[in-house]
Amino acid sequence: MAKKFYVIWAGRVPGIYTDWPTAQKQVMKFAGAKYKSFTSKAEAEAAFLDGKVEPASSGSASKTSGTSSKTSRGNNLSAPPIKTDVVIYCDGGCDPNPGKAGSGVAVYQNDQLIQLWYGVFNPNGTNNTAELSALFYSLQLAQHATEQGLSAQILCDSMYSIQCIRDWATGWEKNGWKKKTGEIKNLDIIKPAYALYNEIKDKVLLSHVKAHAGTEGNELADRMTMVAVARKDIAWVQYEKDPDDTFNIPALLKMRAG
């Protein structure tokens, strides 16, 4: 039997999988799941980055469920998520912008949601400061994972934050943290985040995920941003689990979105 590659655009952990049982866990009972199988890795990677759910061909698994037609679309600054032990989703929110801001993080290990975090409340923040703070904390969590011998990736829906840390900071640093077009904002967060990223960039994948596209981890991180705003926690706080030591994910997703 020819090997297949399963692309999941919207599911618990979007990405490209090489076996159906693992891929199936990402989409089973997931509202709005979008996925399809391909016969070559190159074709799967191209389809994942393109983000379009194509019509099913004979013998291929293809599915689009739910009422939304949105899919997670990649771009030339994104890389297809690979299969890792730990997947960290981060988000920041502000209401209004600028205004009351908070950050949120959702952590998965072996495809299971294990932690939710919220915090860094700022009564005079912005979307960008909140997103950068969430990414900085995610880098710290990823570093801890790698120190435990685990592989890790971070999925962030802010291209601004990703580009600040991954693409622009190198040049800014060489120029004495200055740029010709004016002030570089948010350096108090960018500098330490960039330093940490440089320490772990060979071990941790940092990729973009489309916001509000039905990706569970991204949606949960978003909900945590509003928890941070509501509870006004300046420090990072771990969100409480239910008495059975699990998370009621459907209930969490019904919470206020950022």
C-alpha cells in the first residue's frame, strides 16, 4: 500500500501526519475539522501552506465539517508544523486597542491539552505588547521542554511578533537597536525574547497559525487573553483544571473571545 500524508488544516494540532490513527485523533469530534490525504510529501506540504481544502479524489480521505469555510492559510514566512512532543499556542488580546491587554497560552503534550496560562495584564497595553509577551513566555516554556529532552514548537497568530523576534531583531541589534524609519517600539519585550530565541532556535520551531480559523489551541489561547483581562493578573497564572484533572474544552471555547 502506498504511503499517505495527512494534511490537517483545522484540528486539535494542525500539521502533516504520516499515519491515519494519529491524524484521526486531531479531527475526531472536532467541530469544523478540515483535512485530506495526499500520496507525496511535497504535495502535502504545498497543500498545507496553500491552506485550501481541495475536492476529494478517488481513494483519498477528505473532509470539511461545520458551518465555517475558513481554513488555516500559510504564507512565505510560515513553515508546516512538524510532529513534536510539545505544541505551544500563544495569543494576546486588547480591549480596546490600546487599552486593557492580556496574554494567553495553551500547551499540548502528545496531542493532549495539559496546561492553560494567562496573565501579563496591562491596563494601558496594545495588541502588539500582549502578543509579544505571550510569545516570550512560550519561548520560556519551549526552552523548559527541550531541557527535559522533549521536542517543541510554538504556533503564534501574530506575524508582527514572529517577524520582530525571528527576522527583524538581528538587523536592529547590529544597528544598535535603531532603525532609519524611527523608533523601535516594545524593545523591553523584544530584546529578552530575541536573546532567548537565539538560544533555542535550533531546537524549537516557531511558526504562524491563522487566528480564529477553528484551530483549538489557538482558540483556547485567545480565551485565556480575556481571562487575563477579566482577572487583571499581572503575573503568569496557570488556569485551573476541573476536579477530574481535565479541561472542559467545549465550555472553554464558549467563553468570551478576544
